[in-house]
Amino acid sequence: MAKIVNKYPVGIQDFATIREDGYLYVDKTKYIVDFREKGMRNIFLSRPRRFGKSLFASTLQAYFEGRKELFNGLAIADYEREWVIYPVLHFDMSGAKHFDGESLKHYLDLQLASFEELYGKNEKELYPNDRLEGLVKRANKQTGKKVVIIIDEYDAPLLDVVHEKDNLATLRRIMQNFYSPLKKLGPYLEFVFITGITKFSQLSIFSELNNLDNISMIDQYSAICGISKTELTTVMKPDVEALGEALGMTYEECLDELRNYYDGYHFGEHSEDVFNPFSLIRALNGRKLDAYWFGSGTPSYLIKSLRKYHINVMDIEQNGVSVDDFDVSLENMTSALPLLYQSGYLTIKQYKPLTKSYQLGYPNQEVKIGMLKSLAPNYLSPVSVDNNSLVNEFVELVYDGEIEQAMVRLKAYLSSISNRLSNKNERDFQTVFYLIFNLMGALIKVEEDSAIGRADAVLHLPTAIYVFELKYDGSAEDALKQIDDKGYLIPYSADGKRLYKVGVNYDSSTRTIGDWIIREG
């Protein structure tokens, strides 16, 4: 049996449960200290789904309810002396997905009714906005304390219907009405905290709450949710060591694998490195590296957006997006890229001060492979062939040193899908190769081309490295010559592995691979 270092809070987003039952908690209370010291009162935070927003909202609730005993040993215990108990209205909108207007009204009714049991109800208050306003004023009067409002996943009811114009308009009106009293209630409010994935600017929440502090892309709050590299290598070091032991790896090797799979999120120009907490906690708990976050569901709105904007799978990475694009609301977007960023499928790889733009890319292997698997059927899937089986067979053949057989298999596959390719041009051919080689990345290490002039694909195996160069209506000899002329093998010559170069030519007249040559380097 592997040793147990910590109990991991898989699927638990309630701060009190985590603290009372002794689950691992990575201390984020220094951010609450920061809010209080600066007198910040109205905060908006955007993060991808399942990234710890709800846990942070729950932590805030416990703090404002004065539950001092839950915070023993945490950063805020050194700061807070008074532990004032405030009335807290916490609305969780995550349960309001896939609703029509009537269902959403009923959901709001239930949320408001639970607080009306505490603070009373005025029968004249018929609509959600009246009831919210009445609640805040009564809570303030009855307790003598200002009220704290926490709205978690405020945009959940709208995201899934963002491509349904009529339904979106109906639901937006209902939510707009609900959020509308927040600004005028200012004198009665101690603190307002709102989380979401996106920014719907036409909701009154943003047009009217112009005093809302959007901290989503401010560097110092980059690790407010998720687990930073610093946290993982200090407070969670024993957890990584235990996982490494279970997987037969050293600490360093295990850390590298975790980085490769779950790291890579950046939420600002000079953001800390942030790991996806959902996947990381599940990997530590299950003693297995897997695509947990991606496996938990790709939102339908995302796939619809990619289709709407005709995003090519090869164009998703390495795109520049101007800073202004990030502040655009979902309904005014002209590209799917900001949405891919907000949803956690892309992240900031680099900030370019000169052009005030961000370079976006996949955060990590989990997301990249998951994304490509979701999109691959749009490019690859004739009914007769299963893409996964092709990739698996190809990798197995290459692993066994049967590269010749692997190429025969690939040729047959390309012949079978050639009729599906839209323009039958070089771009299509490259897209198919890009997908096939990248999907192999789930099984073996694959590098693709880069600005420094690497070959089209490099496969790393335990005893050998294969360097592929692809030509379109040229010749396999030309491809090999390019590998030699450009020195593509040189970076790998010190690895002590056998080097192979593979020149491949695609013949557009037969719409499959024409010839290939495999030579030992």
C-alpha cells in the first residue's frame, strides 16, 4: 500500500468541510487579508470551470460569518483580531444550467426563499430584484451589520445558451433584473464578491456596477485559485514525493510529469505558474496521471463557438490576441480565442508590450490532447476508421521498430479519408499529419515544428528518435535532403539513441502518401 500523506478534497468545495474533516487545504487567506487592508469592497474574479472559484467563495463566506476556529494556523489568523459576524447572502448560480426562463425564475425563487426564512419577507416584494433589495435592508436592520453578498458563477445560466438568441435574451433579462439592485444597495453592503467564467458586459452587473474591481488578470492575484508552482513545491512537496513513489519516479521526474500534464496556466502579463487544481488533486488521490479536467466534460458552447468562427485546429495555438479583446463581452466577440482563454482551453504564453498583445497556447498536455481529440472528428473521421485505433497502431508499430509497416498503415488511412478533406490541398494534408502526430503525444513524446527550424515531427522512443519531414508533391529524397541541409538531427545527436530520418511525400493526384524513405542518421 502506498503511504497516505493527506486526505484530498476530491469534489469538495466547502471550506468548513475541508477544515473540519482534515482534508488538504492550500492556504489562500492572504488574499482576503489583501482585500481588507486595501478596503476593496466590490470584486469580480473570472477563472475557468472547476478551478477553485467556489472554494474561495466558500472561504470568504466562513470568514465573514466570523467562524474563527476554521482559520487556525492560516494567514488570516495573524491579521484578524475582531472576527465580526456579518450577514452573508451566498448565491450559487452553478445549478442553473440548461434552464428556460420559468426554470430560472423558480431557481432564483428557491435561493431567495432560503434567506427570507432567516430575515423575513415582505409580501409586496414580487420580483427577484425587490426581494433581494428587501433582504439586504432587513438583514442590515436586524443585525446592525452591513451585508456581504457572494454570487458564485453568476454567468452559469447564460453560457450554455449563448448561441440561442431568443432564450439568451430572456434569461439575460431575468438575471439583469436580479442583479440590478446591487449598485444602489452600496450603503448597506460590506463586501460583494462575484465569480464567473466570462464577462457579459450588457448585464447590469457590469454596466451598472462600474465600481466592480475586476482582479481576473492582475498578476498579484494570479494564484488566488488553483495551485501555484511555489505551493506545489513547498507545502505540497510530500504529496508529490508520495505520488512519485507510487509511480516509480523520483520527485523531480514526478514534478516534471505533473508540470507537463497540469501546469501552464497564466492569468496575467507576469502571472505565477498555476496548476489546474481539479486534475492535480485527482491525480494525487488516484495515484494516476490522467485527463481528469478534460474528461469532466467539454461545454457545448465551446464546440459551437469553434464552428461558428471556423477555427482550424492548426490555428488555435500561437495566436496573438490584443489586450482589448479580453475585455470584450461574450456577445460581442469576433473570435473564439478570448472564450477559449476564459474557459481554460488556452492560456497566456507570453505578453508582448510593444503590440500590447498576448500570445496564447494550450496550457498543458492534458488540455491539448483533449482538445485535439474533441476536434479531430471534424477533420479525420470517415465512419470506417477509428482515429484512436490508427494512432495506437502507428505508435505500436514504431515502438516495435516496424516503421515501414507504420508508414504502410498511414498510407492506407490517408487513402481512406482523402475524399473527406475539404480542399485536397497542402493545408489539409498538414492538418491531418498535425493531428495524427499530436494525438500520438498522449502515448509518446512528440515535438512539432518550431520557429527555430525543427523537422515537421520528432518522435522520441526509449532507444530511438525518428525525425520526420513531409513534402507535398515533391519527393521523399527532397525531404531527406532538407533534414540533412538544415541539420534537424543535430539537436538529438548527444542523446545516445539511434537516429532515424524519415522523408515522406504526399501525392495530391492519388491523395495519399506517394513515397517515403527511412534512413538511419
